[in-house]
Amino acid sequence: MVCLGNICRSPIAHGIMDHICKSKNLHWNIDSAGTSGWHNGEGPDPRSTEVAQKNGIQIASQISRQILPSDFEFYDYIFAMDKSNLINIKKLAPQGQEHKIKLFLSFAEIDERDEVPDPYYSGGFDYVYGLIEKACINIIERIEHPI
């Protein structure tokens, strides 16, 4: 799960996906990162932590980090929260690993929009949480039961 700073959207997505996978006894490696290193070593934005906690998910222990080329070797999917980060992730991808990069909402087949809005300045953490939760459910279903 990748957004810009790895303090708002991607930690929420990481927490939700991890929570759902554990509840379904799926042993998937879930992580989050940012395309920038602005917040490396910091925890999630307090508003992200609050909305996750309100929904029964703990993300406070997550630590922000920047996406690395080695992530492409380890993970089967690299999900970008928006098109700007998608472009930046593609620039970082080692040759032959580009197929792993997906736009989070498009892969989840969420019709209402194709990008997860960044709530950092605009707020809307509850809306973003609901959107991400719906997408995580769809992604798990899609990966578990491919068409």
C-alpha cells in the first residue's frame, strides 16, 4: 500500500488489509510505504490512527518508510493510492517488475472514483477509511477467487 508520505492513506490500508486477512486466516505479508521520505521513522497521522481505532483497528505502531526497489522482489502487488504515486512507483520499479504495480481503487473495481483522496489537508478521514475498507474487501475477494 503506497501513498505519498505513508502517514494517512497507506497506513489505513495496511491496517485494514492486515485485519481482514487475519480474520480470514490468510497469511499474507502486508506493508505500507510512501513515495517520499518526508515522514520516514514517524508514526501515522493521529487522525488516521483515530479513525482506524474507532473502527477497531490498531495502526499506531506502524512506522513510515519510503518504498524501496527491494519491495518489488518481495511483494506480489504494489498498490498506489493515486495516479501521481502510481507514476512515481513505476519510475522506481526494477525492469520486469512493473506488472506488480496497480492503482488501488481500479484494481479493487470501485466504481465511484479511481483515486483515494489524500485527507491530510482536506480532512475526510472517515470517508477515506470507508473507501479503503471497501477496496480491501474487493481486493481480497479478487485475489482469492480470480476470474
